[in-house]
Amino acid sequence: MLNLKNKKILIFQQRGWALNIGHFLAKKFQAEGCSLAAITLKKITHKFIIEQTEVKYAEILNVDDILEYPEKYLGKEKITFTDICRELKLDSVWPLIYADRWLVRSYGEKYYYSYRQHVTDEFIIAYITAHYKALRDLIKSFKPDIIIIATFVYEGHVLLSLLGDKYGIPTISITDSKVPGYNMFARDYLDRGGELILKAKELNKGKTDSANREKARQFISDFKEKFQAPHHLKRPLEENIFKKIRHELRPLKLIYEWYTKPSTRANRIKTIGPTVDYRPPKLLLRDHFCQKKYLKYAQNFSYYPFEKVGKFVFFPLQFTPEASADLMCPLFNNQVETARQIAMSLPDDYTLVVKEHPDMVGLRSPSYLKTIARTANVKLIDYRISSEEVFKKADLLVANYSTTIFEAAIYGKPAIVLGDTETFKLLPNVINHTDMQTMAAVIKRALALDTSSSEYQRRLENYIAAVFDIGFDFKYMKAWERGGEDIEELWRLYKNEIERVLNLKN
């Protein structure tokens, strides 16, 4: 067992994760004799980190401060995007920037976010170069042995991970395996080089076998018999009169706290303005009534009758904006345009069936639904129709970063994936493709894919068995949001992974 004493840990203490998981991990690392440095995100989180007395940090860098005062962090050094691309081996920085809703969308102008750019290009360039410099300087001064982040959800995580790669410092995060309930450790925002990738490839090549193969077969059988929805999906508001009353009164409570509790205004970033973390009373009321209006509209919308759909390709809408999907599939986050181009590429008598993401009901504007529904060769069906029912009739799935890709694999449905994540490439139903000009030919090839072969079944079993081999059944998102008594188990998982990664490095 590797001794962690005197190891240097750089931990990204962000938002609620820092309060419910990150601080707990920091205390554990300190008890092991580690030295710690922190990057903080969200002002009240930063305040907690600097005021708490349980953990001593050698250095603390606050992202909100960089957002407010990029010139302070740049100093006299002149850094360009050319420098960042060369140092981090990137073709462009802009795909990372487009995943940051605070920069490229506006929360103040519209609920739930406007597509209009919120800050100027000049500010974006100043902030990103300052952010890169601050992260680089922190790594150079602290010299961490390992970097820990919650998950890859914004450009700072990617910059930090790429800097870690440059200086030979492993990054550890947790990601969703797509097998319901199972998470796994990741080292890269595109899942490149992770333990799951290596394990599944070894199984596919027949170099090893898994003790969990029978468990994987049983999982597939059980899933086909009873569809398993992703654990992270929100549940509808229960028909409970007291909960409904509490929901209706919540904006008044938040407005009262706005005027009586300074902490509710603490997250304002002067260069950004209104965000989901900083909503003045006017926006609190706007959000409440828009959500009610949008929900009612979605519930009463005249959807295309699913029973009248003939041959179709399924395109499920994703949560928007969603940082993980935007990072991994930046070219396809305009889902209206993506649906239009897919619909234009469909062969023969195929149409495109589109269904709303359940967590976006009440967040998507009426005009958005109208635009989708009135796009040629596109049929918007009721969001209340189960994915299981849709998969049974669909001939093909087209999606970006979505759990539906894994679900389609279980049902033997081919899938065209519009991103570049290594995890999905392991599934036997997946064709990765990002060129819309040649999409029609790829759709024909995907429709001809044999999903009934023994090789298809073997590769599907290999993926699920590999997840059971290296993943872990832990309610990570629940712990992120609420903490919990079983968080000691999460520490054991982190410690084992850190020991494994550092042993590999050594």
C-alpha cells in the first residue's frame, strides 16, 4: 500500500461539491500527512474554504476573482491563444469556451438562458489567458503529485487537466459509466486512457476474461424485461398539496432572504452579472412564472401522435446548456439545427422523431418547441412517452453525449454518436461521426449494422462486465448534493484510486 505522507494534493473545491465532498476529502488527505492547495469556484464556497480552520492550504486560487480581475492575474506577461494551443497541444481554445454558459449565453436576458453572447470577445480572451496563467503558475509553485476535480464540467477543469498532462501530473475525477448506478474514475474529459477503456479493449481482444460476465448477461436480460431509467434524472413534483404550496411560496422566501441575508447576494461577479447563483428579485419572479408557463405549455402542446409515425430515426433532446455535453460535443449544442441537418440526411421514407429531455420540461421556451415541431421531416412526440416504447419502434439513434446511447445498445439499436468520447466507442452499436455533409451515407451504413450477432452480444457484455470490474456502485450525485453517512466509502474509493494511479506513475 502506497504511503500518502508528504504527497501534494491540488483539489478543485467547487460549489456544493466542496461543501459536501471536497472538504471531507481534504481533511482525510491532511490526516494522511498530505500537503494541500485549492482552487475555489463560487464565492460562498471560497469564503468557506478560507474561513474554515480544519484544513490548512498552502495556496488557494479563486476562479471568481480571475473572472472579476483578469488583468491582475495577467500582470505584464503577454499570453495569446496561440501560446495556450501550443503549450496544451490544442487546435483551438474556442470549443472549451463555448461550454461556459456564463460567457457565451446570457441568463439575465432570458429564462432558461439566452443564446446571445453575454460578454465581449475581448473579455473572454482576457479571462481565458489569465485563467490559464493562474493555473499554470499554481502548478509550477505548488508542484502537486495529483490533481482532484469533481468531474469535467467547464473549461477550467480541462485547462487544469491538460496542464497536468504537460507536467506529468495525473488528474482524477468521477464520471458516469452509463450503466445505471455505476460510476468510475476518469483521467480525461474525453475519457481517453481510462481504466475502463483498457479493460474493455482487453476483453474485446480476448486477452482476459471477467468474473462479472454472468452478472453482465443477467443485467442485459433484466434491463430488457424492465427498463431502468438513469438514476440522475429528476422526479416530477409529487401531487402533494403541502409540497405544491411550498413550491409556490419559494420565490417569496428567496426574495425575503435576498434583502435580509447578505450571503444570498455574495455570489455576484461584477463582470458577469445575473447567473443562477445570483438572481435579483426581478429574476426570481421571472424564473418562477416562466417555469410555470413553460411547464403548462409543454404539458398541453399538440405533439405528433406517436402511433402515426412510420419508419424513424430517434434524436433525443439533451439538457441545455449542459457543460459535459457542451465540452464533449461542442459542434452540436444547437439542437434545433442539428435536428434539421439530420432530418435532411435521412434516406428513403425515414422521418426524425424528437423527444424532450425530461429534466428540461418547464425550462424550454414555447418558441423552441414550436420551432422543433415545425421543422421539415421532424416529428416532436410527447415527452411522457417512455424511452423504452420509443426504442422498440426506432431503427436508429442519433445522439451526442447521452445515456440513451447505452440504452440503445441494450435494445440492439444502432447509434450514431456526434461526439468524440472514448467510452461510447466501446459499445458495439456505435458509429462515431461528426461530418454532416456525409451523414446520409453513414446513416445508411448504421441502419445495416447487424446487432443480432454473437460478436455484438459479446462486446456488449464486455463493456458492462468491464464497468462492474472497475466501476463502483455509489450514489455520487446524491453525495454531491447532500453529503451523507456513507461518504467514508467514497474516501476509500478515492484513496485506492490515488494509490493505483501513483503506483502506475512510479
